[in-house]
Amino acid sequence: MRVVLDPVWTRIVDEGCDSFAMLGDTPYLDTSGLNVARSKHRTFLAQPEISRLISSMPVGHLGRP
């Protein structure tokens, strides 16, 4: 999976938000394979901007239980 740096994540942290809710597929998963899904999530969460976001505030995900 190719990682594309996106300044929106840094902006969210810099704005001083108290928390953040991720909606929908984060990242987009175009597979039903568990190993592929886990790999895509690990890659997504390893991005420096995302890591900074999730370590600086409560982050929730709204989706299916």
C-alpha cells in the first residue's frame, strides 16, 4: 500500500481538537481478506501524521459493531 502524506491530519492536531471520530472505511478496504485488511490498517496507522493524531487525543471509529 502506497502511503500518501496528507496535511489534514497535522492540521487536526494543530487546531487543538479534543477528540476525533473517523467515519467510514479508514482506510478504504476493497477486500474481504482479513490479512489484507490488517495490513492496510497497520500501514494507515503507521503514517507519522496519523500516529501523532491517535497518540494526542481520543479517537473513535463509527461503523458496524
